[in-house]
Amino acid sequence: MKKDTLLLGSHVDMNKKNGFLVGAFKQAQNEKANTFMFFAGPPQSTMRTDINEVKIEEFAQLCQENNIDRDDLLVHAPYLINLANPVKPDTVSFSIEFLKKEITRVLAMGVSLIVLHPGASVGGDRNVALTTLAHSLDLVLDDFQGTKIRIALETMSGKGTEVCTNFDDFKTVFGLLKHKDKVGVCFDICHLSDSGYDVKNDFDGVLAEFDAKVGLDKLWATHLNDSKNERGAKKDRHENIGHGYVGFDAMVKIVHHEQMRGIPIVLETPYIGTFCPYRDEIEMLRTKIFKNLKPEEEITANTV
Ligand code: FE
Ligand code: FE
Ligand code: ZN
């Protein structure tokens, strides 16, 4: 059952330096977040800290004491995974096995939602890539029937040969899936804009198209990022809230949209030098009051 609350947070660090899951929790708490996302291990490597050392019990207790529902949290799957590769079966089988291991890890942390980049066609056929993706997801999920894991496929910007850059791709994948109930979608607002969707002026229209092609019940998470590039640029460069081409007003509208209630929304905006912007960005989105976090720079949104 979807909650009737605004769930807002950021991507936090979950590593040895930050104190693993306890550090991740405390970072989120400091940002006044009631959801957050983290990597379960380094995103570009298969190295993983022993699951017994990442402080799961303390983490579970902190979540409970502070009314954070671990089912509202997100883990971002590692970047090494490409379940869609239509030309290299070895890459696909590696990806399937690695994702299974990662899901086991995520479930041990008491988290149920994992966000995954759908993959890329890397010189092969795009339709074969979508078919491969659906088949690979089913092979992964065959092993997790009866568990609470849910995989949210992220909407991609269209750089390189990425798939799932439009809602028709998602419709195709969902049409092929056997384990449909365990797969949903994670909007990335920067990526949606970069791939051509008018999230700035017509978020309702975007939601309506998504509902018609995929179904609003499949929207399970959102990455809230502004974009350094114009709509349709297919670039994927995140910008701080209100400093990019989507702009502050549209961001506020998205965050406070009725349809977004109960859906975890997490920021993946860039650090400003060494400054972590999330606490301020979360506050300005909640209060709807813009605060210029980089006054020395020109705001892209004001130049268009
Ligand atoms: Fe992502
Ligand atoms: Fe994202
Ligand atoms: Zn991105």
C-alpha cells in the first residue's frame, strides 16, 4: 500500500570511510531525509565487504527508532551490469550472476527496492537488446520468488546506445516479462528531460503518457536531478536543483505532485566543489523556497 507522504532524500555514501549502513543512515538523518539511496558496494567493481561487517543490525534499529521504513529505501545496482547486451552472452551471464548476488546482499540489509540501469545495445540490435533484458530479468527473478525484492528500471537519457530511453521501450519489456509483478520503473528527471520529455512544462502530460504505455502503478521511485543540458540533448549531466534547464518551479511541482506521494524521491545532484548540497536542496524543495547554492555561477534556467 502506497503511503500518503512525501518521501524525499538523497544518494548517500555507504562505505567503510562513512561507517557503512550506520553512516549512510546518519548522513540521511542529517539531511532531514525520510528516504535515501546507496550503493551496496563499489559501483564499478565486484569487490564487496563481508555482509557481516556493514552494520545491518544497528542500521535496522536506527531505521525502526526513527520511523524509517526500509521498504522506502533504494539501493542502486552496480554500473557493471548490462542485462540487455545483445552481442555478448558472456556479459549477460556475468550480469545475471552478479545481480543475483547483489540482490541477496540487498535483502540481507532489509531493503527491497533496487534501481537498475536497463543496459545498452552496444552495436547490436535494439529490439534484441530489449528482449534480452526481459529474459535476463526473468532469469534473475526466477531465484527470488517469494522474496520481497523489486527491481525498478531507470529511465535513461539516450546517451550512447542505452535502451529504455522512452516509455515504448518499457512497454515492450513489460510485455515480454514473466515476473512482471517484481519489475517497475524509476524516473530520473534529468534523464527524462535529456531524452526529450517535457518534464519542465508538462509533467502531467509525461505522467499521462507513462500511465497509458506502462501504468502509473509501475512508478516505484524517482531520481530528482536538474539537467545541465537542453531538453532532448541526450547527454546525462546532472545539475543542482534550480540551476539547470528543468528549473526550480518544475522540480517543486514534481516533488509535491499528488501522484508522487509515497514514491521515494532521491537527489543525485552534484557536489558543489566539496560541499554536499543535499540538506539545502531537500529543505528548499520541502519549503518551496529557492536558495541559490552557487551564487557565483550563472543559473542556466534563467538564461533560457
Ligand atoms: Fe542511475
Ligand atoms: Fe539516476
Ligand atoms: Zn544520470
